Amino acid sequence: MLGLAEHRQGGHWCRAIAGAAAAALVGLLIAPGLAAADDAASGSEAAAAGTGAPVIAAPDDPGRAPPGLADIVRSESAGFNSFAPADAPLPPDSFSPSQLPVVVELFTSQGCSSCPPADAMLAGLAGAPGVLPLSYHVDYWDYLGWADSFAKPEFTRRQEDYARAAGERALYTPQLIVDGQDTAVAPGPAQLMALIDANRLSPAMLGVQRETTDKGEEIELTPLSDMEAEVGIVLVRYAPERKVKVTAGENRGRTVTYVNVVLAVDPVADWDGAKPLRLTIRPDGEADDSFPADARHVLLVQAERAGSDLPGRILAAIRLD
């Protein structure tokens, strides 16, 4: 199983250098929400986190610990840099590349005064066809006087992993990452749409087939070319919209609207891409405060960078509801 578990000050973009912290292997807890099971001919392995937790089974083929803020680096300009880096088939209800959305990940914080414009820009993408915006709230600005109610250390670790993949040691907010490959510190709408369009037109690496059955959603992934690296599949749960009234810190007095707020990222499978992979996704569990009734779910299929376990290109985003 795959383990996951700019602040603006004085008119300057600020970067906090994060100490290297290895991501710990986390247990898999999917309740309440979705559970997945692999029914590939090669067999399956089940794992559960906690008593009574639903199980995700997939082939094996192939705490809160904020980053150390060692220094603040001021930068007068913002720009772009690239992260560039045999089962029987299901019935042909397949997705073409144009039907799979481009994923735009925003790393943001309720305690960052530079973030609301980026949050608003992400909200503008929520209804755009062919785009899936996701808002990850990080915890390293909590010390500024307002603890982000959506922040989790694993979201900070995801941003750290992107920084390591790019050869950078700095973390900053807001940061936008498009399809796991391209990052933008403070783009305008036209620049962001150019990145989205470029990724939409990139060659597809996967074929995706899907069938609704009595067991749930059966999804088959078929490699269209050599993957050259391991592929990780994760289940992302997110809340479509949340309004937050901030009463302390840099955004004191503001009410900010956040869209597609990520609530949890759970590992589903590692895949070597050598042969098709089939998964079955089914509803499981009851809604609660952690995973509310309006929560949405998406499977992200993401390549690792060659020779490492760091994130690379997002190959497919499959909405489940």
C-alpha cells in the first residue's frame, strides 16, 4: 500500500524553509465514505486501520508534526517553475483524455493574508468544465495567531514532497500546482488557464474504463505506454464549499469562501503499470463531523518521479460522485 499520510508580510512574498521530514506510513481509514476492493485475477490483499474500519484491498505488485521553520526568505517577484519531471476488459464505458479533468491543487492557509485572492481564483474554477480544483490547507502558519480549521500535517507533507521533487527547500502559500507538474506562485487567471490548457493537451498515459455494478463502481486502468515509475492511487475526500469567519491573525475580520476543501487523502494502491489494474469502489459508513454528508470523492492516479517516491504527474482524476 502507498503511505501518505507565502505568506505575505510587509508587502513581500515570504518563503519558509521546511526541514526534511520523512513521511510516515499511515494506516488506511476510510470510514465513513468509500471502500475499494481489487478483484484482479492475481489476487488481493486487505488492510484496515482501527477496529471495524472498512477495508481497501489492492494488489501489492509492485500525529501532527509541523515542518521546522529554519529561515524566512523574502522574494520580490513571483513566477513559474516546472516540476517536470491480464484481466478481461470492462465493458467499453471509457473516458477519453478530454473527459478526465485537469487537477489544480492550491496550498493555502486561513492564516495567510496573501491567500484570499488565490482562494477566490480557485473558487472561480469550481464550475469550469474539465478542471478539478482542490484546496489543501497547511498548518505552518498557525503560529501567526489563527489555527486553520482545515489544516492537517499530511497536507503540509504533500507540499513538502512537491518541493523536494522540484529540488526546492522552500514552502510558501499560496502555491498552485497543475496536474502535479507545473507550479505557479502568484499567477493571473490567464497564466493559470494557459497551464491548465497545456496539461489538458498532454498525451494520455492511461486508459480508464468504468462500469456501475451492484458491487459499486468498477474501474479499470490500462497503461497506454511505459510508465517508467511506480504509480500511486489515492482516495481524496473533499467538501464542496465552506465559509470561514476568521477572527484573529492576519485575516482577522474576513469571511473567506473555500471550495473543494480536502478533508482526507487515503492510500489505495501502488501499481507498477505493467498490466491493467481493476478496482471496485463502494459506499461505506455513515456521515459524521469529519466526513460530512456533502463530502465528495475522487481517485487520483499519480506517477512517482523516476528513481524516487516523490510525486510526479497526475495521470487521471476519476470523480466518484
